[in-house]
Amino acid sequence: MPFALGADQQRVSAQLLTWWETKTSGLVHAVCGAGKTEMTFPVIARAVNDGKRVLIVSPRRDVAIEWADRLEAAFTVPITRRYGGGDKKRLA
């Protein structure tokens, strides 16, 4: 990442990893711009390294596009975009 997570962001990121490891679920509720995307990067990396796939869903097309762009910049695994009115192409 181009920046370090703050203390609270690191705590949330660690909680996401704990939920992954213990197969439990939870909710991250934060305002726009709070760094939620970047807080998920460690757990996404863990899941991918464990041979799993990750699904990210948003009811907003613009958010789905932004997520895909940021994930493509951060990870080297294939990203598939699916959204209403989208081009439905698989990106390497």
C-alpha cells in the first residue's frame, strides 16, 4: 500500500484476520474515506494465499468499479468485474 494504516485501522484489519481464522463473521461500519478498502487487504491476501476466492459486492456500480481498480493495483491475481451495464471482461 502507498501508506501505512493508522492504529484504529490496524486494529480493524487484525479483527478481520481473526474472523477469517476463526470462521466467524462481523461488520465493519465506517464512513466513506475511512480506509475500509485498505483495511481488507491483509485478509484478502490471506484468503488468496490459502487458495480461496474473494467476492466483494456493492449495490453501487461506481463503488464496484473503484474496488476493482484498487484491487487490480494491489494484487497480482485475476480480478473479474461484474456490474450492471459493465463490460463483463476478465482481467489478468
